[in-house]
Amino acid sequence: MKKTLQVLKNQSFEQISDEKKVKVTSMGNIIEIMSMDKLNLAGLPVKKISKNEYIVLDTGEIKEYENHSENRSENKDSLRKTFKKIRELINTNFTGKPNELAFTVTYKENMQDEKRLYNDFRKFIKRLKYKYPNIDYMSVVEPQERGAWHCHILIRFNGLETVYIANKEVAELWSNGFVNVKAIKKNVDNLGAYLSAYLGDIELNEKNKNQVKPGQIIKEVDIEGKKKKFIKGGRLHFYPVGMNIYRASRGIEKPKVEYMKYKETKKIVGAVTPDYSTKVLILDDEGKEINSIAYENYNLCRKKNK
């Protein structure tokens, strides 16, 4: 009989004990502390053994993942993990310094060929590095509602204190359509969350408001002082299975991960309360608790500005 898991989010948070061993992920100004009853997750009933298979640990059965669809709307957990990784990498590497820029490159036609997108991006980066050899970048592709692709690129110009590049110059290097060059906002203290806000969700408008399906969640987000409504997960089905949503240069650093007792985390976050805390329970198909996961999130930039 196939095992199922129940994931109960937003449970009542309980204070983490000082002697509890926790995982600390440092991403620039963002610090995440995670506490699990079973830190290595060895108690979970399934374990991935290949791209297409997993094993049920208590029975030894080998099963296939049921994700062979034409799009990724049914593989939401995979996309959420990808978006989380994107946020973590952005927060670790970009903080809105004067030598950082954000490019958005689009096509003049309704271009929907993902292979062409990869090839055009590779050529663009090659041309850019010819003019500016010492750069690091992260790129994230985003599908528009009409099906066309465009690409968001964050670039750090190493060795320069400040940088300015005109739209015209980037448009010539891109040579496929329209571009938009912006300085990364200094007043955004969680840059990863800010820049990835549109990846999985679609803004609610007059054209799509009648297409909202029963059960879909409409969330309200404050973006640059304006309230906007989004269809949660509305963009997921535009991502083909197996597509690389983001790319990063070699100089892009991964978040720093450490394990320590909870009381030792105060050396990192100081004597302050978290900006956000929550608890997740994982239950088996009989309602038995398998694992309990507590999260705390600190934004050190906000602490500095208080």
C-alpha cells in the first residue's frame, strides 16, 4: 500500500530550546534558523534514489515518481524548492551596491523556443564579458502569459566601485529585442523575495480575472508601496518539465550553512526577536507525527535600520 505524507504548515510556534541543535543558513542580511526533531530526515518513509525513482524505507518497495506531464504545474514542490534556492542565492550575492545592475531582456516577437533562449543568452553573456571581463551574474527566465520568454539578469561588476550602462548599449549586445537596465534597489532589504515575487504567481488583471479556478488562492502583495493581487501558482504551468529556470556564474556563492546549538545563534543574530517564525508538522497516512520543523527568519538589515 502506497504511503502518503501530510504536511501541516503554519502550526503554533514553540520556542526552540537553547541546547537544541539547529541548522543556520546565512544569506547576506538574511539568516534562517531551522530546528527539526529528526535533523537528518532519516525517519521519513521515502527516499529519492534517482531522477525517476524513490524507495519506501519501511517496505523496501521501489516506485516511480508520477511527474511525467507536459508542464510543471503538477510538480509544485520542485518549483518551490527552485524558487527558494533562487531567493537564497540572490540574497547571498546581491545587496544593491553601486557596482550591481539588473537587466531584463525580452524579444520583439512572441518567442517561445526555450532552446533559442539558452543560445541567445549564452551569446549575450559572451559579448558582455568581452566588454566587461570581470563580472558575476545570475539569470532567471520568466514566462509571460502569452507564452513568450524573457530573462532577468543580476550582474555584479567586480573590481568597479560603481557602474552605469545605458539601455542602448545593452540592447546592442542583446540584439533580439527590448531591454531594461536598472540599478538594484538599495532600500529593498530582502532582495531575493522582491525579485522572485513574479516567478510563480501571476498578477490579477482584467484579462485573467475570469480564468481563476475554484480553489486557487488570491494573495495581496505590497510592492513599492502599492497593493497588488496575484494568482498564487498561476504561472507554474508555463514552465516545461526539466527546464533550467536559473543560471549562475562560477563566482556566485552558495549560502553558508552551519550546525550549532540554538544558544550559539545569538552570536550571529544578536539579542533580537525573529522577523518571522513558523512550524511545520509532517504526519504519516495514519496521522502519526514523523517530524516537526521550526523556522525562524531574521533580517539583519532591518535591525541595523531600527
